[in-house]
Amino acid sequence: MRFVNVTIPCKTCGTRFLPKSPKNVFCTRKCFKKNFYHRKKLEDLNAKKFPSFVCPNCGKKIDLEFDPLLDELKWAHYECPFCRTLLINVCEYINTQDESIQN
């Protein structure tokens, strides 16, 4: 298969260039690195942030390092680092209070 000599626009800067292979989408290594940097920066900004909340027992703010919906086993055994209260029990208590208020 023969590669046709057609210029294409660079994915980063938009200048037209003659690619050396069908896989080339950047005109220079500099444009490739710039695209890679911006893509990684966006991934860091969109990184998953885990929930934080105030412990209903002691009133201190807790920042979780995991997602309680995805890691239910870890959440079932999670204690408040300040007052050592099992938070799954506290959440069940709050949910039952909410249900009684709605009825």
C-alpha cells in the first residue's frame, strides 16, 4: 500500500504538514508534548473527588479517601477518626429519622 502525499492539519497548532506515516497527527514533537500536557492536566482536573461530610456524633469534618458507594465493604467498617463511631450505624439512624419525618 502506498502512502499518498497529502498535507493534513496539525491536531494542536493547525498548521498543515506532510505526515511521514498515516499515524502522524502532529507536525512536531513540540506539538505532541503540548497536546499530552493539556490532556493530562484535564485528567487531573477531572480526577474523581471523594465525598467529605461532618460526623453527626462529634461534629468534625471527615474527608474520605474512597467512594462509599463503590467500596461498600470498606464503608461498612469505617469509623470516624475522631470519635471512633461506626458511621454506617449513624447513617442508618439518620435515614430512619428521615423516613419518620416524611410519614
